[in-house]
Amino acid sequence: MCHDSEVATAQLGSTAGPVRSQFRHGLRLNFAQPGSLRHWPIGSGDLEVLDLFPRSILRGSLEASLLSELLQLSGAMLQQPEHYRDASVKLAGQLSQQREFRPDHPAVQKLCSSVLLPGCERWIRHVIDRQPPQGRGPWIPGHYELNMIDVWLNCQRAGDYNPTHTHGGSFSGVVFLKVPPQLNARSFDGQLCFHGPEEWNIQSFRTGMAQYVLPTPGDFYIFPAWQPHSVAPFRGEGERWSLAFNVIARPRVGPATPTPAQANISLSNQRPQVRGF
């Protein structure tokens, strides 16, 4: 299972620091709260700047043994790609190879059951538990289930790229498996980019609308399927391998749980009603 996973709040469209700086604090979860305040003493009181509407992305790292198993499996798939279903027919990526993992492989099963699905659950609890109880919808523990839709391998070579896109389902994510040595933070080459909700425009102070992530083998990211993202092409030799997946969250179908009569009454029902003139 993963030994280091945290949910961080990517403050896309704000002056907050890079997402990467908000991770890796051992096993301690470090949250950037919505509405974080910054104070300046001006006049008789403080002025406050609130960074609203954060986007939460979970990041973690695989255990070395599981990463090794996935690398071995991926290498075997790329040696005989014809034995694995072609995933490119339903994907946006312009990549050399995109092949579906077989869900019954032990390494894939271990990844899904001990890392990816628990990661989606961690994301849900981080986001939903900050809502008032009456605003959590069906996303109450025990009232929903998470199901893996598909898992596939991306093999990117020089010049390949993945255009800005979103996914179906509820959650998506990526696990970095292998990275060419020339990729580094001084260039956009081969980096994963999370896109904000609006286009960047310095004239109107809309900054921070793109967050780049340098791929590191073993690192993984889980995010809502509606989060736009892309992968830049890279130059030079080597291959960039990543595993991607889709997960759907479904409310469980079953008999309704009885609730006390006063458990969910609108406040408006308790107010005195004003009659006509």
C-alpha cells in the first residue's frame, strides 16, 4: 500500500505556492483551508484576502516493491502490445502506446485495492466532511461505493503529448512509473499540467491558472474526473511510462434508512407564517 499520501488543496487562480510545496510531510496531512486569510495592518484594522474555491488533489507515493512489480508488468506489455487491448481508441492522448492492464493481474489488483480506491475515499472525506451534514448528499460513509472502471498504460516518446482533456466517471488519476532522465523542473517537457477554470490573463490579474507537476517514478495523483489536465511533449531519448485510471462513485441502492421525524426539517417550516393583510 502507499506509504505517503496526502490531500492538498491546489489554489489554482491564487497567489498560493506550487502544489508540490504543500506535500511530503511524512504521514502528516497538511491541508490548505478554503478562505485562508492574509493580513495587512492598514488604517484602524486589518484587511483580509480570502482565496476562494480551492481544488483538492491527492498525492502519494507507492511502496518500492509495488512500483517494481508494475514496471515489470508494463515492460512485458510493451514487448507484446498485441496481447493487450488497445486503449487509444477511447483516449485523447497522441502517444506511442496506450494499452489496458488486465484487472485480474495481482499487481493491478493490489494497486487498486490498497492505493487507488482508498485514495479516492480519502479525497471524498477531505472534501465532503467540510460540508454541513445536510449538504453531503449521498456521500456519507456506508451509503456509497467506489468501482474501478479501467486502468491503462501510457507510453510516451519524444514528441508525443496529451492535449487538455477531462475524464468520465467520478475520479481519475495517474501513477508515474518511468521517467527519462532529462526531464527536469527547468522545462515544461513531459510535465503533467493541471488547468484552472479560467484562462490566464495578466492584464486582469488572473494568474496561477496552470499548475505543472514534474513526474517522479512512484508518485501518484488522484483528482476529480472533471479536472482539466494535459501532458507536454518532451525532447530526447527514452520513454515516459505512466498508469492512468478511472473510478466511479455510486450511491448504494437499498432500503431507505429510517430517520427521526425531526432529523431533516427545513428551517422555513419552523418560522411563523405571515398571513395576508
